[in-house]
Amino acid sequence: MRTVIHNIGRLCGILPASVRRLEGERMSQVESLDDAWIELNDGIITAFGRREDSQPGINADDVIDAEGGYVMPTFCDSHTHIVYAGSRDGEFRDKIAGLSYEEIAARGGGILNSADLLHNTSEDELFRQSLARVHEIMAKGTGAVEIKSGYGLRTEDELKMLRVIRRIKETVPITVKATFLGAHAVGREYAGNRGAYVDLVCSEMLPRVAEEGLADYVDVFCDKGFFTPEDTSRILEAAATFGLRGKIHANELAISGGVQVGVSHGALSVDHLERTGQEEMECLRSRETMPTMLPGASFFLGMPYGRAKDFINAGLAVALASDYNPGSSPSGDMRFVMALGCICMRLTPEQAFNACTINSAYAMGVEDRLGSITIGKLGSLIITEKLPSLAFIPYSHHTPFIRRVLTPVPSSKV
């Protein structure tokens, strides 16, 4: 099927196929065409150009009038915990009263509360609740999402979460990547015996996950009060025997060594990074690991924001993701993430745009198919209302701006 979108005010996010991510000064550039059109064949971008250069609507099966709006790639959200049961709104009151994330966790709340709720929720009900959240983020312009387990903390419950993620992947037209995060916290049954819990992750959970083919990646919460760099290294080594690459929670609560251990094991991304120094920046230089920052968690918890501007000025790449979860970032609105990147991290709109598209696509391993306007990539696109500029998207961050989202399913789904 041939689809043509014409009368585009501005076509944003054009990149050659050779560009996998943007670093340093290149993050400040968004290549665009004004008064443009774009052609898709069976959901794949096959051509684009200016209106004056051709007549794109001839012989098209579907012609879409953009009515002068922008056309841009859908957002890629490379870090979420969108599969969970219920909510943690009760802890919201604790946060308002002044308790920190660490204090709530130390009292047995936080992740452990979510694990208790999930344990008592059927797979079908968990799927129903989680699918509603996926439809929510799709309506807000997300075309690819990574979803973690980690609220099971028991083998069967972790598998239940990953099976729900698989069902979501089979149900929705967007790209879904699954990450096994059994090492999100130490399960209640192993309180005070973290080593035994790491044994469980390595010797029982990982083999079961691999046997059923349920995960694309493996994650560890390497941070103060959770898992050490030594624990993380052990889990990543075990995961590597099953062909699972790392995506690491690091440096949310302290400078933990998580960045260094992630890089040393070739992790695809190291995420959070609210607390980093020069050593972490140097560790990431000229490496394939993508630094990924989660400003929604900083906003909700009142924590420092990641030093995205310093990373970019140092010549590094940065991705932004939502961290959609019930305890520290209960929102998957990537437009708001882009706005926080500008307002609170002092990124330019262009830098924030690239951090939420091509670089976040890289951080979930789909940059060859998504994240930019590139011939041969999937035509997963946002058609906006008429906009005065790209900056309007994060500037007026709650004014409706999406007219339509295209999420075509290719013959071979990513």
C-alpha cells in the first residue's frame, strides 16, 4: 500500500541511514524540509521532498493532508516500568510529608509494595491494566517503548510480568522491547540476604526467562541500598551466557559505580544518572553505551536532574526517557519529558528532540528502524497541528499538538 502525506508545513528529524545516534554539537541540529511531502510503501519510508520538486499524490492508495502541520518521527521511550498492578498513590502522601524515596523503601514500601500488589493480581488483569497505559502513551505520540519487569521479585511473578509484556507486543502496532529486571530490589523472602537473592536471579530466574525467550535485555538496579557493582557484574556475566545485553539503572541515589560496571560489560545504556561526575563522563567517552536520563523521576521526587548539558558539551550523546512507573514517575508523556529536558536541564528544543527520538531509539536498539525520517525506516510518524516552531512543542507542553499518529505495522515487525 502506497501512502503519501502532503501539505506538510515542516518535515522534522531527517537523518541519513548511516547515523545511529547524535553526539555533542550534532545534537543541536534537526534537519528539516519546509512545504514538504513524504511517501510510505507498506509502512516503510520510501521518499520525501519539497512540494515544488514533484507531484507525490499520483497513484497513491491513501493521501493524507497534513494541513500545514509538522510531521516528525514518533517518540521512542527507552526506559519504562509500565507493567504494574494498581498504584502507589498512598506513598504520594508520604512524599508530600517529606519522606525520601530511600526512606519509603527502607520502611518496606516502594518497589516491594508494587511486588505485593502484582503477586495478588492475575495475569489477565495485569495485562488489562498495562495495555491501557500503553494505549495512553501511544495517543501521546510514543511509537516504541521498552518495558521492564522488576515488580515480581519471585520467579513466577517475574515470568508473569514478562509474559504480559509479550502479550502487549503481540497486541499493539508499536515496537515493544522487553527487559528482565529481576534485580530491581531484594524480594521480601530474602530480606537481609542479598547474596542469596542474586543467586536466585542468576541460577533460576535467568535460565527460565531465556528458556521462554521472554526478554531482549537484562537490567540491574545498581545503586545505594540496592545492588552493588559486584552483584551487577555477576548478573551481567550470567545474562551474557544467554545472549542478553545489559541496560543498567545507575547513579540515581548515589555515585554507585553502576556506570563503570555497565560500560565494562558493554551495556546498551546506563540510565538515571542524576548523580554523576567527571569520571563517569570520561568512562562513557567513545563507548557504545548510551547515557539515558529520566527527568520525570527528578521532577516527581524532587531530586537533582541529570547533567545532560554537561554531557553534550563534553561531546557525549544523551537520551531521555519517561521512567513511567507507579512510584517515582507516574507519567509516560514524552512531550513532557522533552519539556523537562528544556526547562529543567537547559537543553535546547533541538537537543531535547534528538534525545527523545534518534538517541532514545538507539538506547533500546531500534535506531535502524525508528527515531528519524530516513528512507528505509518505519513510517512511525506524528502529524501535528500547525505549529510556529519546533520549540512550541516543549514550550507549550500541555497544549494539544497532535493531529494524528501513524503506527504502521511492517511485514516483519521490529
